Amino acid sequence: MAYGASAFFLALQVQLIESDEGKVAGLAMVSTLSAVAAMISQPVIGVLSDRTRSRFGARRPWMLVGGLIGSVALLTTGLAPNLATLTVCVMVVQFGFNAFQGPLAAVLPDRVPERFRGRYSTGAGLGVILGAAIGPFVGSLFADRITLGYQVLGGVVLLGIVLFVALVPDRDNRGEPREPFPLRAFATAFWVNPVRHPDFFWGFLGRMLLFGGYYMLSTYNLYLVQQYVGLSLDEATDIVPLLGLVALPGIVLSTAIAGPLSDRIGRRKPPVLVAGLLIAAGALVPLAMPTVAGLAVSGAIVGAGFGAFVAVDQALMSSVLPNADDHGKDLGVLNLAATLPGTVAPVAAGAVVTVFDSYGALYPVVGVVSVLGALCILPIRSVR
């Protein structure tokens, strides 16, 4: 929910600060620089958490630190008076929540048996999907009070993180051996050799493309409804959250089915392949129906595909990790493929809109990106 609502607020803030001509470039700039913060955060915190020994375990201390940083930064983002200040605030938000996300993702390979990973991935996927769908609706309730909206969001997120850390205890690992901690560990935190670990490479690339295709559309929904369909800002502010809610039943259903189904059949690739093709098919609908109804149909199909994908994604990714002793670091790298598209996608989408001078050009580009992402799963040998 934090991502969905904050992305909605961010698009509104940029539009209020910049002119109509400058809003695409402004959102792209904020997203680019915040992507740098996200890129630094996850692998580095992953290296630190892999080597942390405490009575609270390896992951929980860093999850709490990251959650505190991100939540406090959210409280200040709504006060940003200009684009530069807004950029700094969003960078801190991205750094903090990515510092939380890396250790959280390591819970799956650390503690969940292989036969249950599809079910766990389904639960995590439902959280992602419900947050993305409900977030804009929650954000719309504070469209005229963005500062208050950020403060409420920051408080809710912090409460959720504290409850998770308190209610999901980790084991005391002070007696476990610790890998050496040379400075070069930070230099290698961002690197997994694709030649030695091709499954990891293909998993990373497929994940990045599928998340990227989805976020290219969802990030620009507010502008697409205005510029492509032709609604006013007030109308778009009301319509965009409703589009997410219309798609919600199909999203929940596909997410709930895909993860357990992958456990039952013992295969991860088929659901991911079908999911990618659904995203691509749904992205093309507005080309034939440039209306609110067309966007609703598109959102339902894309959402169903993305729901099926995230339900299986974590289970699949946990099977391509190169080293059992570096789950935090390796998942930090893999998670970049899921988190960076949320910040880089506006840059890519902005470039498409600028080059083709059309918001409609986003749809075929997303279709191609999603198909390529689905096909990247096929070369993975360690997963069926």
C-alpha cells in the first residue's frame, strides 16, 4: 500500500510543482535519483544482514532500521516545497524501505521449506498486489491533503513493520560462525557472475522486465487517463483509484490460485510464462479501446497476469540463489529487479512518451517488454 499510495501522491505533487510540459521530465528525474538510493540500499544491507549476529537474529534489526528510516522520510515528503527537496525525500524513502525489503525477502529461503514456498510466495504476492491496487484509492482520499496523507501512510507502515518484527521472531544466532567482513564485500554486493550462475541472470532479467512492464503503466495511470483518454485532472483523480478497485477481484483470484497450483504441480515456469503473456495481452487493449472502459478491461487483464506472476515469483527466485551463505546479499541483488522498475519505469516510460510524442505508444512497448520477460524464464534449468 505504501508504494501505491506514495506513487499516487508523487504524481500529484510533481504535477502541482511543474507545468504540464514539465511533469513527465520531473517525475522521471525524481524516479531516476531515487532508483540510485534503492540500488545502493538492498545489496549493501543484504551483506550486512548476512554477517549480523545478535539475539534477535540476522534480519530483524535491519528490517526495523530500514522501516524507521523509510517511515520517517514519508512524514517529511509531503512538506517538500519544490522538486529538489521532493527528490531528496523520496531518495531517503527508497533507501529506507529497500533496506527493510532485502532482509524481509531473505525470510523465505532462510526459513520456508521448498514444498511450501509457492504458498508463502502467494501470501507475499497478495500483499504486493493488494497494496498496489488499494494504495491509489487510499491516496485519493487525501488528494487535497497530501501532507496528511503521507503522515497517515508513514504511521501505518511503521506500525505494520514493528508488529511484523515483534510477532515473527527470529532465532538467536550469536553462536553461529560469521563470514569474514572485508571491504571488498561491499564492492561485490552488486555482482553475481552471470556466466557462473546463468539461472540467477535469467531470473533477474525476467523479473526486471515483468515488473518494469507493469510499473510503466501503473506509474503513469494518472497522466494516461488525462492525456490519452482526455479527462480533466479532477476526473482522473477520481477515476484512477476506481480502475484499481475494478481489477481487484481478478487480481486476488489469480494470485490465490497460481502459488498453490505451482506447489501442487511442482512447476514454477508455466504460471510465470502465462502471467507474462497476460500482461502483454492486457496492455494492448487500450489501443483498440482508448476509453475509461478500455482502461478498466486492460487493468483487469494486466492485474490478473501480474497477480499470477508475483504469486510464484518469490518461490522461483529462491531456487536460483547461488550461495546459501549469502541469501541476504543475493536476494538484495534479485530484489533490485523488483524494486528498481518501480523507480526506473517512469524514466523509460517518459522517454517513450517523449520520443513518440504519444502516451499511447506506452502500450505496445509494455506488451513487448512483458513477452520478453516471460521468455527469459525458459532458459532457467534449476526450476521446472
